[in-house]
Amino acid sequence: VTEWILVVLCIGLVFVVELLNTAIEYITDLVSPGFHQTAGKIKDIAAGAVLISAITAAIAGLIIFLPKIF
């Protein structure tokens, strides 16, 4: 049961970070409609947060499921 709770939390974490990334991108587009180098960096950082959360969730999934597969 604990492992499934962790899997669900990891999935939820990735969804939440993705939604925050989308919100940051919309706010950045609203505040800076034209091209701005700093706005691009903000969007890259938010996308990096999504990538890190997805990698973390994948590692947790591997730790949980690989021993069961092998």
C-alpha cells in the first residue's frame, strides 16, 4: 500500500508542476508579450522544474517496480 501511495504522489507531483509551468508561461506571455531574453529564461526554468519532477518520479517508479519485474 505504501508503494502505491508513493506512486500516486509522484504522478500528482508531476501534474502539479506541469500546471504551475503552464501558469508561469501564461503569466510571462501576459507581462511580456514581445520577445524578451529574461522571459525566455523564466520559461526555461519552469520547464526544467517539470523535467526534474518527471525524472524524480521515473526514478521512484524504477526503485519500486524493477525489483518486482526481476
